[in-house]
Amino acid sequence: MATTAPATIESLISRYAADIAFVAEEPAATTVSDFTDQLRTATNRFDMAGINGSDELEDAATYLNDADGSTDDTERNVLLKLAAKNLRGATEMVDEYRDMV
């Protein structure tokens, strides 16, 4: 049985930054602060466009900020898992948004 590497803040930003930046109409984020700001901008734009699932992106931003500030490895890992779970639908939401603009 293959195992996957646990999510890191960097891996989540790397995976989703370009798509989220498209919606935010900004260069791709490289820091947690910039990425969570862009997630919140994307959330607002998805809401205005009537795209479902934006609440999950808001939650992901919160989990990422909390993980970034955590000094406890176990807590950080739990928060990163939750952030990753809430980001799963981001690419589909961005694709739907691209089709609209």
C-alpha cells in the first residue's frame, strides 16, 4: 500500500497558487499570507459568480494561517490535513470560473 507524503504549507501553495491567483487576478502567491489573502479574494469572487464550495476555501485559509502559527507538530499536521481537504475542490471551482469569464 502506497502512502502519500503529508501536506506542507509549501506543497499546498505550490499546488493551488496559480489557479487561485488567476481568480484573484494577481501573481501567484509564494507566502502563506499572500496565499490566504488570495483564497479569500477567490472566495468572494466565487460567491458572486454563484460557484458552490467557496466556504471550503475560506476554511482552508483559516487552517493554513493556524498551521503557520502553530508550534506543535501534531496540531500543525492536523490543520494541514484539514486545509488540504478543503482545497480539494479548488481546481474545479477555478475551471468553472474560467468558463464564465
